[in-house]
Amino acid sequence: MTITKEQTYTASQAIVKTLETIVQNFNIKANTGIPTHYHDFDMLMEGLQSGEVTVLAGRPSVGKTYFALNIALRSSIRSQIPIVIFAPSQSIDQITLRMCAIQSRIEYSRLQKGWLDDADWEKLYDATDIIQNSPIFIHDTPRLTLNTLSTQLIKSHSDTKAELYIIDYLQLIHPTTPRAPRDQEIADITREVKTLARELNVHIILISQLNRKVEERLDKRPMLADLRDSGAIEDDADNIVFLYRDALYNKSEDNPLKNHAEIIIAKHRNGTTGRGELFFKKEYGLFENMECSPIPQELSENTASGEE
């Protein structure tokens, strides 16, 4: 289900509208989209633009969901951007527990088991107070069909005025009418998601899996050909961002890239492609700008050993 907003512009009207946008952007001298507050990412992407779909992809356990939740927390808390999360793969408790680990800097496993001391409780209460006051909305649907997604996304936009949606993840969305082969079903889903982004004028982050071919290469950084199930993902997405961590493959404790993550912008319909760097603390699921690492000593050691 989609909504329709049709309007025809003359060339003159279209040019005037575009010039107004350019002048506005010139005056504010800032990213034109939703800021994630990740410097490298925002510099390359110019923020998350309204009406666009960003596919965030990576291999299992690389941290895709955590990265999306970090973006949700940063954008909602620092910029008060209303955000809706669809995560059929996880319960509400699992999602909020992850957000609490990120915001409090307490190990996820300790939160899960309740192994907290007095200092931890203080950090947790501070974190939950911040999260509670952020404009984040979580949609709880264990089984998400394309029709349900469309209906609920339109309704939530009306109710929350959300500007950013996170869907975790593409391969868990069931077609309204199943049809073989699977790549055709995926094509139907990505096409509908793109249509919704444009018609509601929101940004949608669509998390996706990668196929196993990446594991067969010496350089395991993802490429567009690694997108799982359908070439339509590449066609319909405005942006494709890969998440890569060397530590996923080199698990040695003395790996100088142990806390290093790469964001690889492989497709950027209206801008440049490139790579950015992030600091990652697996125990918290925390992604941070390299120069703002919450673990300065570890970051200093990584930099001294050749990490820029």
C-alpha cells in the first residue's frame, strides 16, 4: 500500500524550486540531510537525504544492527530526529538492551545477566533517562510482510512525523504474494521501499545480508556483487554502504585493527563514493568517531601501530 502525491512542474517552476534549495544550503553551510554525527560518513554522504534509501550491508556479526542503532541514538538524541525502527528479527527487549549497552558503555553480556555494580546502575539510569526522552519509536512485529510494512510505515509517519526509518533486515520481509524466484520477491520489496521513501519524503536505512562469496576472497571487503538475492538491491538503492571489520577475520588479541571498522560507500547516487573509519567497541556495540574514542589508550595504541 502506498500513497500518491502527484504534481507537475513547468521547467521554470522546477528551476526556481531548485535554486531556492541551493541558496538555502549555501546559507546554512551544513549537511543537507539528517546528520549521523559520524564525521567521515556525514562528509561523504552529506547526511541522510530525504526520499532516499540506503542499503547497509555486511557479513553476519560485523555489527550492522549495532551501527544502525548507533545512528538512531546519535541522530535522535543530538539532533532530535524522530526515528522508527522495524526489527522483526529481535524482540523489544533485545533492541532496547542493545541501545542501553551503547548509551551506557556497559557490556551487553553484563546487562543481559544483570551483573551490575553501583557505578553501573548509575550509568544505566543516566542512559535510560536519555533514551526515554529521545524521539525513537520501535515497531514490534515478529513477522513482517511487505503489505504490513507499507501500511505500518505510512501510519507511523502520520503518527510520529518520523524522518528516518530503519528496517532490520531486508531478507526477513515476506512478500505479500509469494512468487518464485526469490530475487523477484526481493525486487518487489526494494521497489516498494524506494517508493515509500520518495512518497513520504523520508530516509530509509535497509539492512541487508551479503552472500558467502566474500569469504572466498583474500581481500574480504565487500563489493556490490556480494549483495545477496538480487541485483535489484543495487538498482533500487540510492546508496549502498558496506560495513567491514578486519577483526572479524583476524581475531588475534594483538591485531592492531581490533577496534577498527570501515564504512565503505560503494554506491552514492547523488555524490561521491569512498571509505571512512570508525572506532568499534564490540562489548558495548559502540561505534565512535576515531578521534572521539571512549577508550583513548586503545585508540592511541592502534594509531601508533599504523592505524590512521
